[in-house]
Amino acid sequence: MKVLLLGTAAGGGFPQWNCWCPTCRAARSDPGSAHPRTQSSAAISADGKRWFLLNASPDVREQLGRLDGSPSPDAVRHVPVEGIVATDAELDHTLGIALLREARHLQLYATPAVSAVLDEDSRILPVTGAFAEVTRRPLVLERCVELHYRDGSPSGLSVEPFAVPGDPPRFARRELPGHTVGLLIHDSATGGTAAFVPGCGGLDAGLLDRLGTAELVLFDGTFWTDDELVRLGIGDRPASAMGHIPVSGPDGSLTRLARLPARWRVYTHINNSNPMLLEHSAERRAVQDAGLLVGDDGMCFTV
């Protein structure tokens, strides 16, 4: 199974269009010291040609150019995306669904809670459905669901969703179980497993045990400290109140993820204010010294 990081920034991308915090300034003035990043999304493939998106960001049009797989010589349309697996209904993870409407046929794998928000609150699914047929494939917590290609044949990949601490989108009118999930992705051919958790508000022993079964762990790296936005004067809520566990500190994710046996442990969904985005920062060195990676757009892993 190939796992490709299409985008590794949190909502707004990096640098964020209206932000002039220290990291965004560095990204504009010296891209070599702080690589620009698009909004968080990944893609998985069993054959390197047909892909399933893990979330569909507003930057999906640009990101699809990273996917391998060429059309046949006589093709006038080519859709390398076989389906979309959504971990939540946040705008930065689902606006791309509507932007893929030209595919004419989309498969969406999502929990009932995520589907409800996309139907009733953001209205992304009704809008997309006016242009394309959207086939819904329900995800049930703690159960493996096979991913099928658009022609109905099995891909050999499956996803196992599990609830993680977090908040539903602020525009959601109700809170339903399964509004924010992580995924274990299994490859039946190789026996490989990857974990994808782009948004998570806490790391308890049960979740760490689950992540410990994966060879590749892609995890929420939104904020470096709990008070990051408050300290910069950008926001008035700590990371913990926004459904994100900070990377640093005694209760942060770094010290806990460093103990996992995974071959690769990679941060993704990184906010533009996070100093570990700076290539030569002390925060980047701390991540590397712990044996983890700061995700970058285009990174690819074979599991």
C-alpha cells in the first residue's frame, strides 16, 4: 500500500493568506526555511494507479497532480480518485468533495454523524449531488469496511474507524457519536497497517495501544503548545478547547508517540503558527530527536 501525503497544513494552508505570524513570514521570505504546505489530506493506493482520498481539502485540484496513474491513450476524461474517506465534516477536510463534482460519480465513506453534517449543515452533499452521483458507503465505528473501486471490484484495502476526542464542526447543529474519527487502514495483500488521525484532542492508553498496531502513524500536529494562538494574539481559545492535543509539554503527543513501535511516526494537519514548521527551529530538532517526522506535502510511504 502506498500512502501519499497530499497536504500537511491545517485549515488555511501554510502560509495562511491573511497571517503574518513568524512562521508565515518565514515561509514567504524564505521558502527553503519553511516549506509552503497545502491543506491536510492523504491518498492511499494498492496498485499505485487507483487512489482513495483520506479527506478532500479545498486544495484538492492542486493536490491531485501528485497522484500517479496516467489515462489510456484514447481517454478524454481520467479520474484517478476511486473514493473519499472522511474523518470528520470540517470544511478543510470536505470542501474538496464539491470541487470533485466533475468526476460525475463519487464514492464517500463516512460515519452517519459525518454524513449528517454534510447533508444538513454544510450542505456539501446536496450541492455536490446536483452535479454528480454520490454513492454513500457508511462507516461503522470499530468495524473494518472494505474499500471498493468505482466499478465494484475490491481494492484489497480496508478502513477501520474509531472515535477520537474532538469537537464537531462549529456549524454543526447537533453532536452525534462518530463526528470525529481516526482510521486504521489495512492492506490484505501485505498485511500492512497505517493509522491516520489528523484531528485528536487526547491520547489515552487505549488509543496508544491502537496506534501501536500500525507501521505508519500519521497524527495531529496542529499546535506546538496549548496556548499558541492566545500567546500570538491570534485567538482566544487553547488547543485543548479546539479538539487538538498539543505536540509539546508533559501531556503533549510527542513524548507519547515517541514510545510507539511504528516504523514511521509523522505529524500532519500542522497549523501555520506551529514553529516546528521551521526547518532549523529548536522545535523541529525536538521532533527529530524523538524519532518523529514533520510531514511535508509529497511525502510517500510504502506499507
